[in-house]
Amino acid sequence: MNINAKPDIVTKLARMSDATIYEPAGDSPQAERHQTPKLAGRKLSDIKQCISHVSTPTGKMPVLKSMITSACERDCFYCPFRAGRDKMRRESFTPDEMASVFDKVQRAKLVEGLFLSSGIINGGVTVQDKVIDTVEILRKKYDYRGYVHLKIMPGAEMDQIRRAMQLADRISINLEGPTKE
């Protein structure tokens, strides 16, 4: 009998690290450094690739770099998350799960901020809502007042962009194209 246990949120975060290497969180992605943090005497090497040191207006800081989902419905040839890449391990978080795992890592003093992006499932508007919901949970439920960098999803609506700007310290948009032109 096969029993598939649902992974805990730290395990899901660690699995997401394969995808986050393609999402630069700072001004100089090549310079993002990863570290192996410790929590209560044990190594959290499973999530080390999700922690990057990035430049912010107040200096360098460690941030948790993650995504709502590493799955994507689009098959853009140039994208590492595209639907056609079947060997990539896919993980997804609910906004509550992402807020909770960030709160745990932040309270353990492993990070000072959050960088949040996502693949696209059910359209950019749906995913942008999940990104915004995550930060609203962090700000309200966990009373987090620290640094947040959000990605704006393709197809996001103007009201979503305004709300992201209210919640985040920094927002960014990937401008990508399939050809040089």
C-alpha cells in the first residue's frame, strides 16, 4: 500500500529552493550569497538556497526567497518554470502556509525580509491575489513590519499593483522576451 504523506511547510520550502535560484531578489543576482543557518542547534541546510543576502535601501540583509508555486500553466520556452519542463519538482503554498513558514524562519532570526514571486496557475490575477494575501496575513496576523519585496505577475490588475505597493517595500516586474527583439 502506498501512502503519500503531505510534506510539512519547511520541507515544501526546501523543495522550492530548486526553483528560487532562477528568481533574483536583489540588484546584483550573481552576488546573492547563500548561507547555512542553524535553528535550535540543528542545521537547516535544506532551506539554505532559499536565503539570500541582498542589497536594500538600508544595506545588505538576509531574505527568504520563495514562490507561491513553482508550477506554471504557460509554456514559454525561455522560462525555467514553464509547463513543458516535466523534470522540475513542483510545490505550492497557500497564503497561510507561506506566511506561517516565513514567520517561523524570521522569528528564528535567520532572515530579515521576504522576497515573494510565483509561477502562474489559473492566470496572473489569481496568483497576484495569493501573493497579496500572503503579505496581508504577515502584516495583520503576524504583525510583521519588516522588509518585503514582491513580484508583479503578468496580467495583474492596476488595483492589485496599487495594493502590492502599499504592502511592500519593493516591487519588481520581470521583463522577458522569447527573442532578442
